[in-house]
Amino acid sequence: MLNSLTAIVWTALAAGPSTAAAVVGSCALPRTGAHHSEGLDTWNSDYPRPVRPLDALMLFLSFPDREPSVTTDALVADHFPVTSDFFARASYGRLELRPRPREVWVPMPAPSTAYGIRRDWDAELRTAFLRDAVATADPLVDFGDYDLVYLVADPHAPGVNSDATKVVNFDEPMVVDGTEIRRIVTVFEQHPPDRNVLAHETGHVFDLPDLYRRPGDGKGDWDTHVGDWDLMGSQFGLAPDLFGWHKWKVGWLRSWNVDCVPAESGTTWHTLRPLGAPMGAAAGPGGDARLIVVRTGTFEALAIEARTPLGNDAGMCGEGVLLYRVRADAASADGPVQVIDGHPDSEGCQPDSVYPPLADATLKAGESYDTDAGGGVRVEVGEPATGGGWDVKVTRGERQ
């Protein structure tokens, strides 16, 4: 589907006639029945939308087969404020994730080894673990006071397996004292934990999908779809800020932050501000574009954004203009987003990158990329614009 990279030499984008700007809604893919669908024309109300302060209950679980050797304070510090700081930067300050730890050990009734804790968990054993945890904690807390629930297990208990850290979604809500609990984050991390692990799992609570590729046999590279470029692909990525598409989906980017390319053939010119740059106090209609979207099919779009070493991407390498394909009908972990490699014959950031072939995927000034999607789309990058942005020219061909 994605064709050739063409290097071009220029100093600025040439001025010329442009097609009229499209209405932003015209490139918003429809939400489908796919798990964590990337469609964003509507919000799935089963999930808390992260555009307001959210309170996160943290419960700490001990087991009779081991006395905890770490304090609950230390486990809170493993995850906060690093997790809330990540989302404060990613959301331009729109999300305040407030940890509400219950800093006592909640004793589970069975040994840690009794629950068979592992990545692909037996459903009955997992249900038993969740039922025991909630029932034991119920006299201590009112679950209705919180937007999210983190169950943090004693990391040194013999049956605890860090691969089992995940979000558990219930087919039918668990009802506790009249409160419906639709999902719980189970945290089985070592101490100290993997980097950004709780931010990744919390992303699922906001209806964001896994972007990694899970090999059928569990072997091979998991990071071939998006590499370092989004927390939902890898929590270890060098550029883990959420894609502009995800920021639009959850409500952190507004209509004036999205340039929607018209469906008709023609050329449009755009200036992208870096995705990680703070929103200006006066940001509003008429500027501050962070994302360009080219609708290429009923459930498909080409997304374009500028990534620079700012905010959550401070440790990145290979700044420039990033292209990726979005599919609203692909489920979590089935490739709903795929980064387009602007330099398929090279790699970058070894040995730190989680997937060096995509670490240098961004287009630099004077480079272009052609894709067959949507009847043919050509993206050309000019010199960095005044004020730190990037000039981008998009030419859409005739639909076939």
C-alpha cells in the first residue's frame, strides 16, 4: 500500500492555489465494534473521558504466603507522580490524574500461588482473585468515590508475575454497594517497576488500544507496527507521547488543532506545530494545527504530525514529520496504527530504540513520501517554519 520515498531539494514550499479547508468531522473515522476502536466520531461512554480531574483508587494486596517487605508509600512512589506527570504533559494540562492510595495492606484470603497469576490468565482463577480483592477491600472503601481502580499486589509474593499487569474489562459490570465497576487495573509489577507501565495500562482505561504486534508463538519482535512512537506501542519507547490521533480521540486536541484534507483531488498547505509543544493561552480557531488527517477509506486515514524532543518526547531522536496509517476497524493489538517508515533503508538510535528500523521514520526538510492510499497521496516537507513549526504540503490524487 505504501510506496516510495523521494528525496527532494527545496528551501520552502511554493505558494499556490489550495483547495478549500474541509470540515474537521469529515475525516473523523467512525467508531466500530472493534475492541478499543480508533474511530472517534463518538465517545464510548463505558470509559471515563480524561478531560477532567480523575480520582484513582490504589489498593495494596498482601498474601498469607509472604509478609510484605516494601512499604505502600514506596509502591505509590513507584508510579506517582511519574504517571500523572506523563498525562499532564500529554493532555496539555487537561487531565489531572489524582492518586488516592489506601496506604494499608489489604490481606487476601488465599496464598499468591493459589491464583495462577500470569499473562494469559485462567479466567476462573482471575475472577477468583478479583472477587477476593474487591470483597476484602469493600469494608474499607466506597468504590463509588473513584473513577479508576488500581489493585497493586505485593511485588515480592512468590506467585506474583509482572507479565500479568493489565486492565481487566468485565463483560458485565461488577456491582459493589450499588457502584458499577467496569474495569480494574491489576498491577503485579516488580519494585521498582518497568518504566511508564502504569501510564500504558491507564491508557486502556481511556479506551486506547495496544499498538504492538503480538507474535502468534510469543516469539519475535513486538514493536514492528509503531516502534518508539506511542506509549500504547511500547512503554519503553524513546518518543512515548501519545499520537495526535489519540489526543484527538480522547479530547485533548480540539477541532482547530486538526487540519482535515478535503476528499477531492488537489493540494493543501499546512503548518504543523510540534505535537509536544504546550498549548498557547490564546490557542483557538485559526491556528495551532497539531495533526493533519487525510481520509483514505471508510475506516482508514493517513495521519501526519510533527514530533520534536519536547514534553514526553524529550528523549527522542530523529525529529521531523511523522506519518502513520489508522484503521478504525482493527482491534487492539491487531495493527490499528502502523507508522510509515520514511527511511526504509536505514535504522536509528541503536541500541536504545525498541525498534531501530522505525526510529528514523520521520521525514525531514526537503523529503517527501508517496502512498497509494485513497487514490494516491503525496506528502512533502518544507523547511521548519517560523516559531518552531513545520510546513507540509499534501497533494491528493484522483480516487480510483
